[in-house]
Amino acid sequence: MGHMIEEIALERGHEIVARIDVGDAFDLHGADVAIEFTTPATAKENVLRAWAQGVPVVCGSTGWKVEELRIENGELRIEGSRIIVKDEKGKTMLVWSSNFSVGVNIFFELNKELASAMKTQPQYTPSITEIHHIHKLDKPSGTAKTLAEQIQNLKIRKFEDLKIESIREGEVPGTHEVKWDSEEDTIIITHIAKGRRGFALGAVLAAEQIGASHVK
């Protein structure tokens, strides 16, 4: 992801001032925005280190409690599939999403619309299946959790035990399927990532939005 984010950022005319890997000094001098894609175990510390240097963060790491990050006298709010943290001056310091892909965010909207349509159709039962590469550490995926939360938050019926099946195989970039099943028929919506470029592009676009808002 790091190499792909760098490639896209350069294509879009941005300058890369720091590349930080395990064991590297955490120096973001000159950076307007940091993009963080690491692991559940390191994401929180990385965000706090960036904040300590006054650098806002776009974070795509899942499997950790983003809600724990607070800024004194600041604001934390949830906008769709994103969590946004602003400081006391209203400056955006964090944009986190379970998935920055433009296509997935459209898929999130479809998921909400379909779930809403099921309010009057109690014969249908939802389930979610997600498939990822064998290197993915969190299970279920952050995207699958977001899809489940969207269904549960509509409070259509009690879906506390909404089934999520996680499959890890090969080098699959990411497939998510939401199924509503009944005795009469089955309705399925699916998003299939063809690669990781879509995730990287979405993260760069988010970083551009933060940068533009700070200039204003």
C-alpha cells in the first residue's frame, strides 16, 4: 500500500517528504498530511506521533479502537463510514475509514438503501461474507464491520448476531458480499476489488481534502 500511495501521490503532483517503516525515525518534518496504513498494533501510536509534530493523518488501518483518540476541547464525529477528529480550532487532524475506495463507499450507500427496504420484509435474513488475502491481520475486515453496523444501526430488527463469514485465501485484494436470504429467494450485492489501487487513490484524495481545508 505504501508504494502504491506514493506512486499515486506523485502522479497527482505531490511531494513525498518522508517514508517511515519499522525501525525508522519518526520524522514528518515538512509534511502537510501523513497517510497511515500499518497494523492494529501500531496505528494508534503512529497517529499520536504525527499529532505531536502537528501533522494531520489519513488512516486506513483497521482492527483498533479509533474512538479512543480524542483531542482535548476538540471534536470527534462519525460521518458515514468515516471517523473525523478535529482540534480545538476546528482543524481536521484525523480522517479514518474502514475503506477509502470510492467504489466501496458507493457500496456502503447501496447497503444502507437495501437494508432500509427490508424494514417491511421480515422474511429476509442478512449475512455478510468477506474474502481477503492471507496476509490480512484483522478478522472480520473493517469494511465488513461497517456493513454490519449500517444494517444494525437502522434498527430494522434485532440483528445483534448478524453473521459475518471471513475467508483468507491467496492474494485476494478484497471481496465483500451482503446477502438477504428468504425461503422464496435471495438478494445479493457484492463489491469485488480488482487490486489495491482503489484504496490508495481514495486515501490520497482524502489527504488532498485535508490539505485544501488547512490552506483555507
